[in-house]
Amino acid sequence: MKITIILLLSAYFSLAAQTLSGIIKYNFTLPAPMALRTIPAYLYFNAHKSLFDYDKTAYMRKEDSLEVNASLGDKPTKRKRDDYGQMYLVDRTMNMLHFREFIYGKPYISQEKIPLIHWQLKNEVKTILGFSCKNATAEFRGRKYIVWYTPAIPASVGPWKLQGLPGAILEAKSEDGEVSFEAEVVHLPADVQKELSITELPDGKAVAYPDEYLKAIKTEYERDSEQARNMLMGLIENGKREGKFPKEAIINDIKSIEAFTIEKYNK
């Protein structure tokens, strides 16, 4: 009898996973240049694919950042619009993860096999948006994540590259406090055919992951840092910050300039 019940439940969840589709809207907090900021992010998923995207504005600090322009005494400008934003497409039929990210305002695209994350399942439980969630932790790409997932949504999906749990991730936070995903709305079921019918990511310079990807981050970082250094040192020479912004503070500003990716690398 027990075996029959187990088999029936297994068949039920298998069928549910095959027919399940949905959309999860997250509030995504990340350390953008100069200050933390929160932006909306969306996860579209079914049994075979998931697409996570966010922020359809480019990360080009010297031209588009309101905070930087204001600090230089310039009139703030509108951030540049991008039609696609940062995207992460998980295709389980091919065991591949394709992604598009901005590095200093320039789109790059790459791919890798779906990462195997070594989750440690915990006993804690809590309710998020009416879903009973369980706790798990893992070290992944330079950060430790504490997540809450719900078996009530039997799809192994989550924001960014986080996945591999027996349920959808509704909350994920890095232990260093720099990255946070918190579900705001869950739509079940949802028509995600348009979003998941994508066959390739939009425009961007193709680089191999991880070697060429890391090289691109380093190259763009060095180029942008040099441009920022020349610009800021020019302000000092022109006396635009005399008596108001000490030279040391500007040097610290230069040191803080870096391309943000959720993955954390040691330079």
C-alpha cells in the first residue's frame, strides 16, 4: 500500500512538473556603482526551460550613471535603454545555460553547461507569498547563498544561475549582503511560450566562458578605470574640486570603479 502511494505521488509530481509553467517577479538588489539599488527581475519557466532577465539599462558608469554625473557637477542624464537587458536562459533539454551580461555598458554573450550547485538542505521552513518554503545554502561563484525554495512549485528553477533544488527558489540572499532576490509576485499557470521560444540570445560580443569572459571583465575594467582616472585628475588640475573633494577621496573613487557581475572574482 505504501509503495502504491509513493508511486502515485511520484507520478503526480512528474506530471505536474511537465505541465507546469509560470512567472515569478523578484525584487533584485545588487551593488550598482556608488550605491545599492533594487530593480525588478522576472523568471519565466516551464518543465524544460527557464529565462531570467533584468535591467534593460546599460552599465556604463562614465556616461549613464546618474550618481556619477551628479558627483561631477554635471546635469544628470537618462540611462541608456536596452531592449533585452541581462539574460540567463537555462535549457535542460541541452543541459546548457546561455547568458548575456553588460560589462561597462557593452553586451557580452556566453554559455556553459548548467552548473551543478552543491546545496545543503536545511530543516527550517517559512511561508513566502502563501507558499511553504524550505531552506538551503551553498557556496557558488564566489559567494555563499541562503535560499528558500518551495516544493509546491515542482520546477527546479530560480533567479540568475541559481537552480538545482526540488522546487522553485522564491528568495535568495548572499551572505555578504551584496545580492538579494525576493519574490514579489508568482503567476501560476502563465503563458510563457513567447519568452521561452527564444533560440539564441540577442546582440552581444560572443566570448568563451570562463577564460575569455574573465579577460573581457579585466580589459573593460582597466580601460574604464584609466578613462575615469584621466577625467577625475583633470578636474583636480582645473580646480573644480579644490577644497571640496580631497585628492585622496578621488583616488578612492577610482579604486572603487569595477564592472559588476553577480559572480564574484578576485582581481
